[in-house]
Amino acid sequence: MTTIRSEHLVQSIADALQFISYYHPRDYIQALGRAYEREQSPAAKDAIAQILTNSRMSAEGRRPICQDTGIVNVFLKVGMGVRFDFDSSLEEVVNEGVRRGYLNPDNPLRASVLDESDFGRKNTRDNTPAVINVQMVPGDKLEVGVAAKGGGSEAKSKFVMLNPSDSIADWVVKTVPSMGAGWCPPGMLGIGVGGTAEKAMLMAKESLMESIDMAELKARGPKSKVEELRVEIYDRVNALGIGAQGLGGLSTVLDVKILTYPAHAANRPVAMIPNCAATRHAHFVLDGSGPAEFEAPSLSDWPKVTWVADASSTRVNLDSLDKKTVGSWKPGQRLLLSGKLLTGRDAAHKRIQEFLEQKKPLPVDFTNRVIYYVGPVDAVRDEVIGPAGPTTSTRMDKFTEMMLAQTGLIGMVGKAERGPAALDAIKKHKAAYLMAVGGAAYLVAKAIKKARVLAFEDLGMEAIHEFEVKDMPVTVAVDANGTSVHNTGPAEWSKKIIELKLPVTAA
Ligand code: SF4
């Protein structure tokens, strides 16, 4: 019989969450490095370079890889011979570890979890509760898997009840383009096949806790039907040409993981959950002897890739921006923004809408300004702001016509594609939408030289800030004619992949 002490589990969970907030798993970094070498699309290569550079900077600075530090998923495998020294529930102890990890004053992580109990969506302030799964297994140890799952990639989770004779690969290949780029590719696909609806979803999530080994699998060749399916999906999804950040390119997924379970004869439940550029998970075993220890990776594990603003980027002064300049930008053009940039996301837009409906004066003048969809991490020490990467822009689509028609706004910065309503509004008002790289939050934060809250301070990370930026890298994702690189890029690269027989997959 092994006794696990509460303090050991709490501290191990807290340390794991800190560790994964700034260290990518080595397998992810190395697979992304290989994708960088293979990539031929300049836009996708630039995005991967930003993610790799950001990753190394986060490891060096011990600050979060992404401003979205995730919702915590914990998988516990409790040995039948384990006893605990506490009377509270296992969930309470795990959540104490989450609380300690997220409130660490040296590296406070963003509290992103909202209480749904009364649909008031109040922030729980410490990122609790985690989503916890417990399994009883033989043995006398406690095995723990901890992940911090980004909201953007979680939002793209899919489930289908296929007919038993339907093709799983066909459904995945049809579904991935519908997910857009809000899941911040290149990442992984976790797939659960079988069981029941909830079992398939759980397997999809759990499969993402495995290491990336597609290059090894391809090198040795598949040895089972599951491995054959992994390879088929990996090859076919990459051949779609979606590419890093959906800009069009050769690498959309770095691996595909599949877990299976027996299913009812009438059902074939299939779940798919993507993991993003902020792939974060850690694993440890407690045997009663003390808290887990985590070995920091060596900086030599990172590929020798350093993103620098290249000479082909156009410098833009936000303080003298007008519609004429915005109208001159071309889809795919790389810009370096300097000057004053406003911020705002879901809650701020909703409040602006209320102000406009009630004919109340807005607290901020948006005339000829650009808004950045971001919810930054709080600053520590001498930082101006914590990691501050873009959030998924489609959530702001329903407010875009209002913002462009009624506030004087002329540009937006976010991540991933825009939907039809936003494209129409951008075209109608001759505005533009710029894309920053999701998963490069620490790198982007380094371009922010000053930050202050201008309005709606009670919204916390969702308040309207004014950033003063210097050479913040963005790409024109939708120009004033409504042309979207998220449509043209994948179309161009999927064609090139076939015509030029480009190497889309790890070998
Ligand atoms: S990389 Fe993208 S999806 Fe992942 S946590 Fe960051 S913003 Fe969210």
C-alpha cells in the first residue's frame, strides 16, 4: 500500500502547469523544426519561424508560450494499492494544485475559466476547476497526465455518429477544412473511434497526451490498421494545403493520434479534437516518496530558427493611418505595425454594442484606429504586458459591421479567418483585417512598448487597452476588397502540392 500525500499531489500539479506553460514538449518542437525545413510557402514558413522563435523565448524567459494558458485537463490513473492521506475529494486536491500553479507570482497564468452555474460566466479567477478523469488501475502508484488546452483549438472539437460502413478518413478530410485556422495549426489531431459519444470524445482528448512520432512511424511503416489510418489521415490532411495558421502550405498536422474502443453494432462514434501550436502536456508518477520533478529541456533541443522581421515587410505608422493606406494593402502582404493600437475582444465588443444601442457616448474614439483582438496575460517584474497573442477573430464577426459602420474603426488584428458577415463588412467599408500568429504570444508581446487600460477596466484581461507597439508583425489576411488569404492560400497550395508533387509529409 502506497500513501500519497495531498501536498505532493498539489505541488506536482502546480509545478507541471508552470512547466508546460513555458516549455513545449521536445517532440513538438522537433517535429515543427522538420516542418519548417520542408515548408515552401513563404507565409507559412514565416508563421512557423515565429512559433519556433516564440517557443524558445518562452523557455528562456519562463513566460507563457501563449496568452491563452488553457483550461486544465487532468488524467489520473490511480493504482488499486494507493491510499491518500486526505479526507477531501481527489478533485479538490487537484484543483488546489491548479490554483497554486496559475497564481504563481513568478509566472502568473491567465485565468480563463468562467463559471457556468448560473450562466453568468463569472471568471473563477484561479482557472479552477480542472476537467478531471479518474481511472482505477492495478498497481500502487498514481499516474498523472496534465494538459492545458487552449480555447481556440478546443472550440474546433468535432463529433459524428457515422454509419458503421462509413470511412473515418473521409469524414476527417471533409471536416478539417470546416474547422478554419482558429485551432492554430500546425498541431495534432486526436481521434477517438468507438464506445459511445462521450467515450469517443474522451479518447480523442486522451490521445493528444501522446508524443509525436509520425516521422518514426512513417520510417518503419504501419504495423496495424490503426497505424495505417493514422498515416492515411496525416497524408491526406496535409495534402489539403491549409498550412500553418491556415495561410496555405505544406504542414497542417504534425501527427494524428487514434484511440479505439468497442462500439454498438449500429454505431460508429468518431470524435476529433485538434491540439494547437501551444501543445502543452506533462506526465508524472507519484509513488509516495515526494512530489514529481520536471527536467527542463536543453535549449539545444530547439531548431536553430530565429524569426526576424524581413526587409520585404512594409512599415506602417498606426498614428497617421487612413483609409487610403489601408486600401493600398494587398492580401498576404507582411506589415510591421508601430504606434498606438487599441485592444478589445468578446466582452468589450458586447459592451460597445450596448453603448451604441443606448446612444451612450463611447469611452474610446475609434476613428481611423485599429483594434487588436487580444486578452493578455498580466505583466510581471519589468514587463510592459504579459504574453499577448491574438484570439480567434470569427467570434467578433457579428460585431464587425457595427464597428466599421458606427465607430470609425478601419482595421482589425486577430488570428485565423473571417466569416462571410465580416468579409462583407470589410469590403463594404474598405477596411482591412490583419492576422498575427496564434501561438507566438511572447514574441508579439516584445513588440508592445507601452500598455494602459482605456476603458471597461472591470473586464480584466478583456478591458480595452491601448498598446504602443514597435514593429509588430502581422499579415494582411483580408484586404479592402474582401479577398481573404485564408481562402486563396489553401486553394493555391493544395493545387501546388498535387501539380508539383511537393513533400507534404514527414518521412
Ligand atoms: S496557440 Fe492558438 S489555439 Fe492554442 S492556446 Fe494559443 S491562441 Fe489558443
